[in-house]
Amino acid sequence: MALTQLPPTASPAAAYEGILRRQSSRESAARTYARSLPIVPVRARGLTIEGADGRRYLDCLSGAGSLALGHNHPVVLEAIRSVLDSGAPLHVLDLATPVKDAFTDELFATLPRGLAAAGRIQFCSPAGTDAVEAAFKLVRTATGRDGLMAFTGAYHGMTEGALAASGGAPGDRVTRLPYPQDYRCPFGVGGENGARLAARWTESLLDDPKSGVRRPAGMIVEPVQGEGGVLPAPDGWLRRMRELTAARSIPLIADEVQTGVGRTGAFWAVGHSGIEPDVMVLSKAIGGSLPLAVIVYREALDAWQPGDHAGTFRGNQLAMAAGAATLRYVRENGLAGRAAALGGRMLDRLRRLAEEYDCIGEVRGAGLMIGIEFVEREDGAGSVARAEDAAEAGDEAGSTARPAAGPEGGGGPAPGTRVGPADGAQPGTGRGPGADGPLPASPARAVAVQQECLRRGLIVELGGRHSCVVRLLPPLNITDEQAEAVLDRLADAVAAVCRPGSRIPGIPAPSTPKEAGAASPA
Ligand code: PMP
């Protein structure tokens, strides 16, 4: 029996339910997506996944942002087949191979100029988190310093060092800095002023001899926070981080695990601001749907010794072939530009939706990395404690996002379509924080929208502070029609959750359409 076939039982429905039942009885309590997405994928192509129950889903989770070209793209399958048919070894540790050579050529062709011209690459064990660990080890070795700077709301992975640098976890060796954002700006101002204050705080920690913070080995930043709730860093703020670190010989590490390969509308998200980091951490889409993780860095940092960072599975030939094919296809077909243009149009439509529904606090994004933050409207708003209760409910429902610890940063709008105007007004982005600050997060609404999406055959991700952000990470090559279909289903789901009379567990008062008589998309 082929592994993709259902086991023989009385009916396909019974077989399908059996698989789900066995999963929940045998797999770990730490499983995540499997809880909120109880489906059994058996076939997939592009944006579409087919479940064992025969249902088809539009997949905007895309392997947590790994599938730049969607599922099973022909160029990816062809690349994998050609390695299999060639008789080349599949396991080679870190030995040189023609496949690795071609992958490295293709990757370097896309890098920021300095790294492309004189960068080094370390192939890591295949998860993003291992590449993050490698980056930390690299900068610690090169600088002889120990501490790290990282940002509120960050997510860098699940191994010890990466977790400590993530916003939801304490880390003895990590100094936490504010990441700019408009809607939940901790300085209460948002916009350029919020970003300026966030940068000023970082500068003062670095320069005040009594700040209690020693010069770190490195600073790690996501150019767009993904798990943190889709927060694009303002370009000016990121340039300022580059200036501050360069002037103090602090290596700047850009974590592009999720933002890379065209996702945000530039091939690498650092391209929006034009900065050149000292280290880039790359994974997810670079493997063309198979596991692959690397760091690329300035040659001057290459001070570590043979074996300082090793791992058995650093030579996945199929992933390198699939990754090279993906990088080439994205580059040759201008898919970063396509992501910018289509993402901008999707944001526009979502912002119009946000104007209809009070339950949407903000819509934001960069390229095809889009987030919709759900809130509780004022008359139904609970206390912060209630929002946290609901966040736990969201976590139980399978979100992988971890609530951030500590203060959140203020931010400013980036040029173009990347973020909406700030200053607390934010026309068209939902609604600004207003005089009294942002509305309480509503993870229960976000979970409900995710479930309503699933009922309508649409798979979306959750993330953000309190898990209240519905996230879209569609493949970069989706058509305009597919994007419309995604948004139609999402709008229906929002209407089902937020329209008058709807009931969300734990939320007594439903949101109403903002303007009397506003058409419900349902
Ligand atoms: N960095 C970022 C920015 C990520 O989004 C992720 C995963 N979501 C990681 C690191 C960790 O990657 P992995 O899950 O492959 O370890």
C-alpha cells in the first residue's frame, strides 16, 4: 500500500478520522498546528492542499512561510528528480558537491552586495534555530564578547540560545530592546516619534556607562517580525540600528528565516532599508520546501575554528537542489516585485474590511506577509487579565506564537505600502490606538476567525502578541484570482465572527459593523 493511501477500513471517513485519532493519542502534547488544523493532507499543488476527506483548502500557511512557490512546484519537483535520477549521494555531511556548488552560486547571486562579493557561508543543521545558534557562536567568537541584544516580540527559534533571544522568554545574556510598532507603541505615540524613541533608548543603553549593559557580541533583528505579529521595521529605524551597531563594532545579525526569498516584496527584507547586515540567518524558503539552514556573513567574522559549529545533516542534497531551483525561479520571474504589488492590493482590500468591523484593530504587512490584529471593542472589552486568559485559549488552539515579555517598541511608517500611516489615526489601517491606547487584544476572535476560515476551506496562521493576529503567508506566485478567493473566504469568516449576534466563547458582546447599515460581506 502506498504511504499516501488511506489504510483500508470501512470507509474513507473512518480511515481519515482514525488517522487524526491516532495522532492525538500518540503525538506529543506540544504539537501545535495539528490542533488548530485537524486535516490529513494527501495531495497538494500550488496554493491548494487536498485532505484525505476529499476537501480542498487554500493554504496561506505555506509551511509557516517556507513555500515561496507553493506546494510541489514543477521546477522544485524537477530539481529533486534530477538529483535522484543522477545517482548522486543524498548524504554527504559538509563535503563539496556540484549540487551544493550550484546552490551556493545561486544564493550568493541574490545577496546584498558586500556579502555577495566577500561573504562566507556556513551550512547548519537544517532548522532555522540552529542557524541562529551558529550566528550567536560566530559573533561571540569573533568579538570575544558574550551578551546579545534582541527585541521585544522577536522569534528566533526553540533551541536554548535562540529561545533566550526571543521576546517571550527570559535570557540572562540578552538585553531586550523595544521593537517599533504603531498600534501597540509602548511610548504611546507610534509613527516616526515612536521609532525615534525606540532608537534613542537603544543608543542610551549602549552609551550610558551606568546603563548596566555591556557592549554585546551582536544585535539580532527580524526586518519584519513574523511570529511577533507581522510588524515591519521602519526603514529609518533599521538604518539607525545599522549606524549604531557599526559605529560600536557590534555585528548586526538579520534573521531572514521567514522574510527571505521575496516574501516581503524585496528579495531579502533588508533590501527595503538598503542596510547590509554583518550576518544573515537564512532558512525556510531557501530549501524549496525541504529542510535547509545557513548563515552568510562578512569574511572578517570568520574567526572560529574547524568543527566549532557542526552537525550531521548539513548536506541535504535534495534541499539544496530544490532551494537553488526556488531561488532561481523567484529571481528570474521577479516574484519579489509581484509580492510587493499583490500584497499592496491585498492590504488595501483588508483595510477596507477593517473599516467595516470594529473587531479589527489593525491591518499591516510587507509584501505577502500580512497580519490582521483582532481586538475587543470598547463596550465588550475585558480586562487585560481576560485578554490573557483568552491568549491561553489561543495557545491551546494551536498557535505557535509566544506572547512577548517586557515593553513593546514604538514605530514609524515605512515608505510605500509596507505599513499604514501612524500618529494614532491610521486611516484605512483599521483604527489607530486612539487617545486611550489600543483596544485589548482578542485572541478568542482570532482563533474563531481561523476556525471559520478552515470551515470555508482556507488555512491561515495565528501569531502576534496574545496570539490575536491572523496571518497570511500565501505563495509568491498566487494569481490575482486566487488572492481574491482567499480574501473572499477571509471576509466571510470575519463577518461570521464579528457580525451582530455572533458569539465567541469568552466574549460577551459581539462587534457590530462600524457604520450603521454597512454591508456584511457574509
Ligand atoms: N527565525 C525566525 C524569524 C522564524 O520565523 C523562525 C520560525 N518561525 C525561526 C527563526 C526558527 O526556525 P525553525 O522553526 O526552522 O527552527
